[in-house]
Amino acid sequence: MLHSILNIIDRFNQLMIPNGHVSDKGSYSTVPHIADKVNSAFLLVVVISVVLLLLVTSFMVYFAVRYRASNNPEPEEVKESLMLEIVWTVIPTILVSIVFYVGWNNFVSMRDVPENAMQVKVTARMWSWDFEHENGRKNKTLTVPAGIPVKLNITSNDVIHSLFIPDFKIKEDAVPGLETQLWFLSKEPGEHIIFCAEYCGTGHSAMTSKVIVMNKDEFHKWYEQEEDKNEAFAVLTELIEDNGCLDCHSTDGSELVGPSFKGIYGRKTIVSTNNMDREIIADEEYLRKSILYPDKDIVKGYSDEMPSFEGEINDEEMKTILRYLKNLK
Ligand code: CUA
């Protein structure tokens, strides 16, 4: 009995996943798509709920009319019915077991990482994502090849974040001091948005990135490409981006979590020091201090959100950043 029900469910699952198997070179033909499995589980729950809703509502209306007071002035006493009690215990138990079976099945395939998956290290921080490939390539976006399973090893530098890729229907917490895992396989080249799904402070809503899925040849070229470290501008931009500065500070004057970098050097600024307002000129000394000890002089209108970079960047990097800020007109 149970066996035949499970068979029906499996067939239902396959029915709902017409393209659920990747035939790419045949190597991943047995790898199901998590997003499709999640969708079919959701559909199953919706179908069961709608059928039950219609059933219960029809009975309710029928009984309300059939046994209305004007028709039955004398209420009749109803005694227990063993049959009824068995039915309303057994049917919900079967339904719940079916939903559990489908959910468990999907959970297992979410946890069951294909052995030859490409590994990417993911580090979350307030408020950006870092993705590092096995060859040391680091990026703020996640670039992967189509048709190859990708395993993400996730951790956090500060508080708990959560990596969420809605298109792939996957989500996992990024916890400081712990490594969590997630995997996916994307059939087609394309772009998919990444959100942070754990409230992590002022910049939470801006903590987005994207998955860039390239075809294999294109990815291979990208992966082997030497990063352009010779160009001075590339070094600057990389430094600013690697430290997540641009997640909170714009370069075009627009308001984000912190003041814009545009024209910041030499700007007259009101800052609040121990709750006392004073006017300062944002010179090199002020900027250096603000990077190392951001909680000392906070620009009026902003809150104390920035993490300290003391020990995070060396003197050389500090000079490069200050030069960058000076030149950003
Ligand atoms: Cu990180 Cu929300």
C-alpha cells in the first residue's frame, strides 16, 4: 500500500520535472534540479490544500443547509463513531507522510553534493560577499560554468548572514567560525541575483550580488585569465572592492549606508564626537582615522555602522586608498 503510494509520488515528481535531468555530456544525467524539485513539492502541497479546502467548504455549506434550525427544531444527540474517528486519523496521517516523504527526498538531494563539484569559498561580511575559486581568483560576484555542479563553502567574517539564490531555490546561513555548504547546478548561461536573507544591520538590504553562469569555454577563459594587477587603477579598485567599501559608500554622490566618496577629500563636514557636534575638514588624517577607528568621529546624519579596519589593511594599502579618495572628484 505504502509502496504504491510512494511510486505514485515519484511519478508525480517526474511528471512535474520534464527537464529535470541534465543530459550535458551525459555526465550529470542523474543529477536532479533542486529548483524543480522544490517547485513540485510546493505544487503538491498546494494541490492537497486546495482539494481539502473545497471538500471541507462543500460539506460545511451542505450541512448548514440540510440541518438548519427551521428544519430541525429538536436537536438530536450524536454519539461517537469509531469508523469516523479512524477515517479522520488515517487520512491526515497518510497526507502528512506523503508531504514529509517528498520534503525529505528533496532535502537529501540538497545535501547530497556530487563528488566532482567545483568548490568555491564564500565569505560574508557586513555588507558584501566574497567568492574565492580553487585557483585563488577572488570576486564580488560568483562566476560559474553551466552544466557543472558547484559547491559553496560558506562562512562569515562578522555576524550571521544568509546566502539566498531565489532562482535556484537554495539558501544557507553564513555563520562566523563555522563552514556551511550549499550546492547547485545551472544548465544555461545567465545571471541570477543573490540576496542576504538574514537581517544583519543597516546595509542588509544592499547586501546583494549575482551568479554569472557562463558556458564552459567562456568560463575556462575567465578562470585562467591573469588578473590585471599591473594597472594602478585596477589595484585601487580591487582594494576598495575587496574591503567592501563600495557596498556602503557610493562614488557618484548618491546616499548609501555611509557618506559618498565623491569629493570627500577636503570636504567641510560636521561630525559628532562623543555626542558633541563640530566642524572639520576631511583631510588625510581624518580619513585615515575614520578607516581605522570609524566610531570616533561620526559624520552627522549617519550612524555608527562601519567596522574598524585596524589590522585589516597595511600601511601600503592605506596609502593607496587615501590616494584613491583624494583623486575622486
Ligand atoms: Cu548580511 Cu543581511
